[in-house]
Amino acid sequence: MFPIEEIEKIASLASLELTDAEKQMLARQFEDILNYFKVIDSAPLPEGIIADSGNDGPCFREDVAVDSGVSPKDFSPYLEDGHFKVPKVIE
């Protein structure tokens, strides 16, 4: 089963207070999720596809800037001089 200590660590990071029953339930749910990943990993790949073992390190593509054709004025009626100006909410 998924370690309760890990559930407690996650709960602490998320500032959650969990009962023992909730910790047990989450441990079972995490275990179910991890088991589902094992099912996915065991699925056959289509012909011609080679599984990535992950041992070759990350695979990066070249980072190239491309114009999206979208301008900031398309996002908000509050654009003024290239900046977003919104109504004052704090006095």
C-alpha cells in the first residue's frame, strides 16, 4: 500500500488536516492510481513505435519564437499603452 508517511507529508505541504480514515482512503486511492500506470505501461505499442526507456536523458526540441498572431488587445478591454489597466479594487 502507498505509505501513510507520504500521505502525511503531502497533507502537511498542502496544509490539510486528515483523519486516520482519510489517510487510509487516500493511500488506497494513490495505490490504485499507481497500479493503473502499471496497466498503461504494459499496454502494447502500435507497430513501428519504440518505447522510450528514459535512460537517454531528456529530449529537447529547439526553442524557436513564433508569432502567434494574437495581440494583448485581444485579451482585455483594459489595455492602455501596452499595459493592462484594471479598475481599482483596494482603497
